[in-house]
Amino acid sequence: MKRRDFIKSTALTAGATTLAISTPFAVHSKENQGVLQRKSIDEIDPSDYIDALTKLKDKNGGNDYVFYANIHNSAVKRCEHNNDLFFPWHRALLHYFEKALQAEVPGVTIPYYDYTKLPKSGKRYPAAFEKGGDILSQMYDDFQQKWVNTNRNTTSISKPFYPYVDEVTNVISKNPKWSSSNILTGGSSNGFGGLQRPLGGFGAIETPQHNLMHDLYIGGAMSSSVTAAFDPIFWSFHAYQDLIFELWLKKYGANTISDQGRSLKNMPESITLGEVLDTTRLGYIYDHPDMQPPVIASAIDEKNINLRQQTSGSYAQKYPHVAELAGSYEAETISIYSFDIPTTFKATPFVMKDVVISDTVNLTGFVFLHPEEVDYEKGDELFRERYLVDHFAIFSMPQMKGMKTDISIDLTQEIVRLSAQSPGKKYKVTVTGFDSAVTKDAKTSAITKRTESEILTSAELVILT
């Protein structure tokens, strides 16, 4: 592979309808319903929510379930991914969908699906999504134009795919910037939210967490951006993504986000980024243990350090499901990069340049850091256990076919350890990956068919001093 050098608040925690609000835009309901709470679907009786979804599904004359799902799923219009409008755009979509539900059943809200915890009941998802017999176990089949049973993955789990401390608390703490490099804090090279257009770039939550949950954890209709919202789990999944967005806003403030006059396109009404940054203006708050009045940052950081110590161990031990994925598919080698362990540095991001976004396949990648004399071999469980250090995921998006993005993996913590143990020793970064082919009604896994030059232009360990 050709190498190129480059360096690159509120204290509202009480019950539901207590605060009257006025919104700067219509809300698709006959009357103001105040500020309501979105709660975990594992903590509520979802019958009102199921009733509202069913009524919206059966509604005639437009503004029905499929109308709102197609705001996201349209292959012509663009749902916002791979840029810093990802969180605000999806928040606006959930807002309009929720108001449509409230027009059917006043007071109902979208319950969030917290996938960082094991479900209280249910094998893989909260029981509401597994029991069958209602809309939460169905999906709209656009090809047949009727509702059918979902085709989600159903394998039981014993640990969360993404633990809360590592994948929410720590990601927020490491990414104080919204849309620029956080490499020196151990965070994303694109910021928490992602990079602005026209360049674009995935934020710290969108990859790998959001993308891989869509594709390989939930799967089925959720594995494609043009069918995802046809599965009702989409709304609860993205309500939790929105909760993470709100946790970040509570810590760092909305005024850290620039260009708030930008339009969130394709919504039922004209709405801007700035108009969705205060959830009380949209009519909701979250019922969640961490959604409390702000505390000083030092206290948060100290709490995080203690929690991180409890989750010590190899990457494969902390993320057993990721390690299992790395071994269960015939992943092809995408890149091999050799280097000498440096002795002086501030940060060492491994940057994959110009990764191509496909319209038909999702890419899941695994990053290994290992001595030069130790070769990667498919199916080697011990190799995965010792040398897996991170992973990433690229969602297929027909609206962005052929577009490119950079993926940065922070290897600083690992290089710090190696610089003390083996300064000057030769090491390799090996990146492997596989494509998940997406169809209208299902996802099937296949060996990567694209060559490495078709996936990315170059890869490099950047030494920041």
C-alpha cells in the first residue's frame, strides 16, 4: 500500500407534565403538553407507547408511521451521518415523531433503550421488544408494503456489548470539543459530534458504537440506513443516543457548538440546529441517574478514574463481544503498518486516510498492535486476546456513496506502556475487516470483496510531540 506522510442545565428531575413551554415552531398536536419525561423502556409499562405506535401505523392519509420513517430512510434525501449534524438531526426527527405519537395518545413519550446494561428481562433486548404479538416485534417491509415480524439478531448475551463507563462516561470525558481534534485528551480526532460538512467525519459515538449496534448487534432492517426506521426499535435506540448527546451538553454547554443557524433538512417544518439544543423547548427531559444538576468537572473525572480501574484488563476482556466478532468472521487484512516504538511523544493516533463509504456494505474493522515478529493469523484466539486494541464501524449509506472519511484510533495508552517496556522495538499495526452485505430485508455476512486500495488510501501512525 502506498504510504503518505501527514499530521494531521437544568435541575429538572421530577415527574412529567409540570412545566408549560412554548416552542418556536408547531408541534403537530392540538395542545401544549408541557415537559414530559422519557424513561427507560425497561422501567415502564410500554402499553401507551405501543398504543400510540399502533395508531400511527394504522393511520390513513399521510403523517403515518411510514411517513416519519422515510424522513430517515429515503435514499434520495439525506439523513445526517458522518458529520456534526448527526446528533441534532436525529433529535429533530425524534421530536417530530414523538409529537405525532402524542397526537394519537396525549402524554406518551419515546422510551429509550439503554444497551449499555443487560436487559432486566429479555435475552438480548428489553422484554418489550421480544415478547411478540404487537408492533414492537414487527417491522414495515417496504418491498411487500406490509408489516411483518422483525429480523433482528436474537442471540442471548451475558454482558453488554458496550459497557456504560467505557463507552459513555469516558467518551464524554475525553471529548470536550464538539467538532475538532481531541487526540491530546485521548479522544476522537473529529470531536464528540463529528466534523462539519463539506469534509465531514464520524464523531466519537457514531463510530464504532452507533454504527456497530445498528449493523451487527441489532441487525436486520437496522443494518441499513434505508430501512432502519422501519423497525420500531430504531426510535428507542436513537432516544438513547439522544440521551448521550444530552449528557455531553450538560457537561460542556450548548454554546460550544458553532454555526447554530444551520438548517436540519427534510423535517416536516423548518428547524435549525440551535432550536434543538434545549430539550425543554422540545417538550421533554430524560429520567436517568446521570441526568442531574451539573457537578464540578474534577469530581466527574475522579469518579471516572475509579470506575476505569474496575474495568481493567485487556481490550478483549473488556469487550468480549467485539473479540468474538473479530474471530467469528473471515476478516481480511486491510492494512499493515510497521514502526519503531517512540520514546518522546504526547499522543500517537493511528490514522486511516480516505476510508470509502459504500452504498451496499457496512465495514467493521479491528485494530491489532503487536510485535513485528508476531504475524496475524485468522482464527488465532490467543492473538486476539493479547493484541486487539480497538475497533471501528462504517455504516453503509446510499446517500453518501463514494464519499470518504478518515478514521483515527488513539493508541497513546498502549504506546506509553510499550515505550517504557520496549523502547525502540519494532511493532506493527494490523487492521482487519469484513463487509456486511445489506439487502432490503436482511443482512448476510460475507468475506470482504473490496481490495485494500478500494477501502482506504493510506494508514499511518502519527507521532505528536
